[in-house]
Amino acid sequence: MYDLILYNIGQLILPVFKDRPLKGKEMKELPLKANAAMGIIEGKVAWLGSSAEAESFKASVRIDIKGKVVSPGLVDPHTHLVFAGSREHELSLKQAGIPYLEILAQGGGILSTVSATKNASEEELLEKASFHLERMISFGVTTLEAKSGYGLDADTELKQLRVIQLLKENYPVSIVPTFLGAHAVPPEWKGKEALFLEEMSALFDEIRENRLADFVDIFCETGVFTIEQSREYLQIAKDKGFGLKVHADEIDPLGGAELAVSLGAASADHLVAASNEGIKRLAKNSTVAVLLPGTTFYLGKDQFARARKMIDEGAAVALATDFNPGSCVTENLQMIMSLAALKLKMSAEEIWNSVTINAAHAIGKAKEAGTLDIGRSADFVIWDVPNYQYIPYHFGVNHAQSVFHAGKNLWERIDYRGIQLSPAR
């Protein structure tokens, strides 16, 4: 007796699980099961087969998918979910061509968000983050990473991490917390970056003891933290037992990708300016290149990360929203899938692997999320589309019909089709 059976699935997407991310040509392989069915018991996948076989099975609930697509729940491996305030007033400055560093000098940019976040209570941050999280879920995300990084001091960074813990307790989705205290250099620490990193690394023991973060991240970039500073900081985090992530080579090719690989980081993120050598090293290792085309798009830049070169040379690639209030203000991972097709020249198969199994590897969740198999959590999305290629093709809308985590329906689209509407008067 199954708790739930889905049948008449037109295409069931089943990304391949390995003990490492899919790399290079492997990313073009996307197993599909046509005319499929899936049985769920106690929140886990208990059976996969054909619709014909499912006809004789008993279940408490049966859902006719009517030939639509079912995929694993999407995984967003890079978000800045918890913050206060917003920065819509900066859009006109960007349109006028005013450089980000000048906006920053005027008290805008990340400093504006840091100020608002410091002044917000945990309750206020929780309410705002909950709004954004619920929107992410509506777009099909059932597993995500959430960073701190808008405090740049001990109290506010810990406050953000506590809010992420509250989100984990309040929402039936998987959230991976990352400590990004080294997100920027506060004005009062300019010229004393090494001392600031000492202040942030002094929090590692408390964060570890209270299980407030699984990963430590740093913004390794011109004008922020150098390769040497980043290496020392991340090595301390690694020695404390944290997984590592790096904001790498977003603007200049400093060698952030090479640094991430050398330290065994789970991911190197951004990589718009990654060097040829950095790409070669990614290809030879299992550090995931997490690409954020929404950020490049929102900032109005022409140069996107070289996803084609990365994949063709054998690297593992994942995609993420980089949801944040300054450089990528969207919770819509489906939109990122379209940008990956249009701007990164990725195939539909590569894109699906990048938002499922490879994204799960990038945040240490590949054994739990990113694919559907017997014994795994029943995290899945029913898509109101005719085939898996359709979502990257039809951009800017929400194609999700229903979103499930551990076999429970988290979100359902209101369907007006078939409803008799009264004529306007």
C-alpha cells in the first residue's frame, strides 16, 4: 500500500547519481523514463516503473500527471537569502552608468544592506526571508544554500545564521547554511583586512559548536580579499571541519578557481573571469563551478562565464540564482535555466543536471537531493510543460504546477482552466 502514486508521467527526469559531480560529457546525459509512474511511502521513493504497472497498485492518493513532466526538486546552491532592506533606488544609478564602487562610496551597495540588516531584529529578518523562501519554493526549489554576509560584525553575522536556523525549523525544505562573514571589507577595517579576517575566524568555534553553518565562504576579489588572505582564512575553516566555498574570479582572474581546487572546496562560484589554467584545474578535480548568469545579466555586462569551455574541457558545472538585493534580485531558478541556454550556450540536458544533481554536490547534499531513486526523499516537481526542453525555452514565467518535499505538497498553482468565468459587465 503506497501513500502516493503518480502515474501517466510523460517524462520522468532521473539525473545520474555518482559519488562525485557529473563532469564534461557526462552532463549531456539525462536519463528519462516515458509513460512512467512513481510510488511513495513515508516520504521516500519506494518504487519507479511504468504507468501500466501502477494500475494494479493500491495507494491512499493517486495523481494523474496527464503526460506532463516530473523532475527532482530543484537545488539552488548559492543564495543570500537573509537580509533587510532593498536597493531599488540604485537601479537608476546603474542605468546612468555610475560604477558600483562609486555607489559604494556614497554609502550604497552592500554597505546599505549591511546597515539595514544590522538594524533589523531577528523577527524582521525571519519575516522577510520567509517571503523570499516561499517564492523560491513556488519556482520548484526544495533544497538550497543560504549565506550570511550582510553583518560584517560578529553579532549581525550570528544573527543571520540564527535566522537561517529558524527557517530550517519552520519550513519543510532542505537549507544548507554558509558563513560569509568575509563578504566585504567594512570601511573601518580598510587597510586592516588581515585583522578583520581574524575577527571573523574567531567565530568559527561558536558557529561549529552551535551547528550554525556547514560551509565557510569568502569573497576573493580585487579590492576585497587577496588570494593569500583567502587561502589562510579558508585553511583555518577547513581545519575546524567546515566545508569550503569561494566567491572566485568574478571580476578579475586572480586565481580564485585555482585556490578553490587546491583547498578541495566544494565549489568555486561566479568564475566570469576564470583563467584558462583555472578551468583546466576544475576539469581535473571535483570542485563544482557554480555559475550565476543572472548576476551578469542584471549588472548589464556582456561577458558571461565560459560555461561551454568549462564543460567541454571536463569540468563540473552547476547553476544558481545568487539571489541578493544588489546584483541579482530574483528567486526564479527557472529564469536562470533560460539564461544558461541563451547566454552560456548550455544544452537542456546540461542545464537540468546543473540545477539538480551537480547543484546538490556543490552544497554537500548529493546523497539526499538532486535525483529520484528508491530510498531517497520524495522531493519532486510536477511541471505543466510537454517536455523537459520546454522550460529553458519559455522564459520568465513559472512552469511549476506542484512542488513536493518528502512526499508532502508544499505548493500548488491555482489552475483557472476549466473554470466558468462570468462575463464582464
